[in-house]
Amino acid sequence: MAGNEKEEEPATLMEEDDKITNDDPGNGATADQETSDKLIRLPLTRIKHIMKSDPDVTLSSQEAVVMLAKATELFVHMLSADAVTHTVQSKRKTLQRKDLDNILDARDCYSFLEGIIDS
């Protein structure tokens, strides 16, 4: 039975990550605030600061910041899920840099990152 639990561990970790919410009823947050907290996990002020570091960007609406944050979260989730899949297929439990490198080389959707990430 212990062997079966070890095989299910990566899926369990990903499912637990998806369950992270702000369900504390005593926090005094409004329904809109709770909904936005559940949708976006990255700090919006940090993303806005990064956006403004581009000299071509002078103003950015709150909606643009939220959409960029959500797109970033989805990209990181997809990349990490692909890397974890490769790790599990390699019969290992620890995600390593070589797993990310293999995924970046194997999938065409990550070709825009070629030359940006050090090897």
C-alpha cells in the first residue's frame, strides 16, 4: 500500500495547490474581493511595477494588469505541469532543471523562450 501512495504523490500535490482559497469567514472581505483573491495569486502591484519598467508603457489599466497576471499564472502552471509530467515519466520525485530544459526543447509552444533561458 505504501508503494501506491508514493505513485499518487505528484497528483496529490497538484490537487492541493488547486484547492488554495481564502475561506476564512472572519476576514471581513467583500464577495468581489474574495473572488479576485481566488482568481489571481500573483501580487498585482509587482506586476504593474514590472509593466511600467518598459519605457513604451506609460499607463496601464487595472484590467490589463489583472489579465497579464492571470496569463502569467496560467503559463507558469502549464510549464510546471509539463515539467512534473516529465519528472514522473523519468520515475523521479524531484523536479530538476533538466526536466524544464527537456520540456522547452520538446514542445513548440515554448520555442519563444529559446535563447532567453541560460543552459
